[in-house]
Amino acid sequence: MDFLRPAAWEEALAAKAAHPTAVPIAGGTDVMVEINFDHRRPAHLLDLTRIGELHEWDEDGPDIRLGAAVPYARILDELRAPLPGLALAAHTVGSPQIRNRGSVGGNLGAASPAGDSHPPLLAAGAVVEAESVRGTRLIPVEEFYTGVKRNALAPDELIRAVRVRKATGPQQFSKVGTRNAMVIAVCALGIALHPDSRTVRTGIGSAAPTPVRARAAEDFLASVLEEDGLWESGRPIAPSAVRQFAELCSGACNPIDDVRGSARYRRHAVGVMARRTLGWVWDAYTTREGEARCA
């Protein structure tokens, strides 16, 4: 196994072009586990830890541009306000040691359907910035996942950053596992209200071959909020609408039976999480709007 260690981004792109099968490594929280258990033996490892820009984030208009190697710990410390859903998910990732090393870019590169960052990225409407010596591509996150542990990157591309729209409304994340952290999700769900566009977005993890959005549930809930004037009034959502939203979220799943849970349980759990997270975000929205009206 050859170890490639570029000092600059341009060197990394050149190395990836010369060795398309090279496996990028920054935090190493997934890659090193696979290597240590002899599940993967790449011919080349491409170490990106010396490329400083990958470890930084900045504001880009309405977006936060996260370098591919920004660790979860920094998202928790520095980005709770603009990226609340992602921060909630980051809190459930592994141990403090893993949160200090693991990153959203690494989660995307691994493309496991159980990755904790995927549901909030889908709910927030993130875009993946992929780059090669041929140029840059912006890939909507829902188009990035192409199969179980497969993504839309070309062999010579690397993830440079992830662009995540700053929250304009409440966001929530929920995860089912045998404990709150240091566990692979049995299933997970993220939801975000976008009052500026009067839309709702969701993300579901570990309940289909890829992370997915519950688009029918999103459209249904957005129409209920619009037609009943709830965006303006902040009145409670009808229990029947909440139940229908949860059923549509469950219907978006295509789970399997495995050692962590059955397909039937996953569908049920997604419905429960959909009801709960909708209640949490709507409570947060109505509280905020009520305070604004009284100000």
C-alpha cells in the first residue's frame, strides 16, 4: 500500500487523477476500521490532513461552506445556530474522540445509508462541491447517493466542501439505536421548516438502500400549512394531518431486515420519529413567531 501525502489541494487533485482508485483519508474513522479488519486493502491511500482549507468553514451568502474535513466537534461548537439539524446529528456521532476526527465530507464519501449527517443534509438542502483536475461540480445532496455505500463522485474527483443553507426555520433530528451515541443508527430522521420558501424538507437514514427524502410527506405537510394558514397563525397542526405526515414518511422507506432491526420495526420507528420531530419543530416555530408578534 502506497501512502500519498499532498501538501496542497492542487497536488491532491493531481494525485487522484494519477491514481483514481486511491482512497482519501482525513479523519480515518471509517477507512481505518475497514483497513484494520482487512475489509479493504487499497493500493494507495491519499492523506488529506495537510490541506488546511479542508479543515475550515466560512459563510458564503445564504450558505455555510463546510470544508470536507471540518470535524463534527467544530460543528457543535461553532455552527449550532446556522446549522441546527446538523449540529443535533453531530451530537450523536460516536465518542468525543470520533467527533474530533470524523467529518461530514468523510460521511458523504463513505455513503453508508446509516450515516448520521445524511438526514439533516437532505432536510437542509445541501450541495456537495466535488472537484477534479477537470473542474468543479455542484451536486445536490439527494443526487449524491447512488446505492449502498456508493456515491456520484467520478474516479478522479474529491469532495472539497459541502454547502449547507443556513436555517431560516427550526430543524430537528432523531435517531433510533441501542443507545444515544457510539452506535450505528437503526434508523434516523431529519426535518427542516423553511418559512422563507414555505416548504418542508425531510431526510431519512438507514431505512432504504440510500438516504432518502419523504417527498410525498413534504408536499402534503407544506400544503396543509399553506391551505390552513398555519404559517401565519401558528395554530396547532391537526392530529389527522400529523398522522398522515407520519404515514407518508413511513411509506418513503424501503428497509431491510438485518442484525440491528427488522424492516417492519424501521417503518414503525420512522413514523414515530416523524410525529415527534414534527411536534418539536412546530413548537419551536410557533414560539418564535409568537415572540416576534409580541415584540
